[in-house]
Amino acid sequence: MKTRIIFAALLLGFVISASAQKRIEVSELPKPAQEFLKKYFSHTTIDIAQKDAEHGEKGYEVILKDGTEVEFWKDGSYREVDGDHKPIPTEFIPQSIKDYVAKNYPNEKITHIDYGHKDVDVDLTNKIDLEFTKDGKILKDKKD
């Protein structure tokens, strides 16, 4: 009996996990997400597009052939761009953040940007982790 309960619990966990990320066609992404990818990541192609329910929030995740991961809110606006320690395009990053990085870290590039509910997390090529307010004011500047 215990074996059946454990098996059922494992199966249920697998089903829930599988439904949290469902592969989709690129054409199923919201229009703003499609336009964002076309505008800023035309140098690479999409490897995987999927619906993503991370932390109870509905959205989308796209993995590009060059290893970059882009997450979108359910409305198609970008939430996170992770270059996997490689520089990412910066045209979509607020000017105040780019100015801060250029002034304080002129030899470094942005590799990751993540819009949380309260702040913006930015990582640089030298493993510096920066935190900004939503309007681009620096909150934290520290090395890992």
C-alpha cells in the first residue's frame, strides 16, 4: 500500500512539473515578445519557446541557440534576459542603468537583467551584481 501511495505521489509531481512548462510555437508568443526577439536577437535563432509558470506567475520562456534565455510576462513584455555570463544586447536596457555601468565599470558588459516586483537586478562580466530601483537608481553595488 505504501508503495502505491509513493508511486501516485511521484506521478502527480511529475504531471504537475510537466504542465508548468509547455512547449509552444514561436507564433503563440504574445506579439510584443515576438517583436522583442526579432528586434534585439535577430543574430540568433529560437531553440525552445514555452509557457512558463514560475513562482505561480504565468509567462513565457525562450531559449536561443546562442544560450541566451529570455523570459516574458504574460503580456509579452520582457522580464529577464540571461546571457549565461556572455554580454547581451543593451538597446532595451534603461539609459540610467547603462550610464551607471559605463561610468563605474567601463570595461565590463551587462550579462543579465532581471525585473523583479520591486527592483532590477543586473549582472556584469566581472561577476558584479548590481541592483537598481525600477526607475534606474542604484540600490546595491557588490561583487559576488
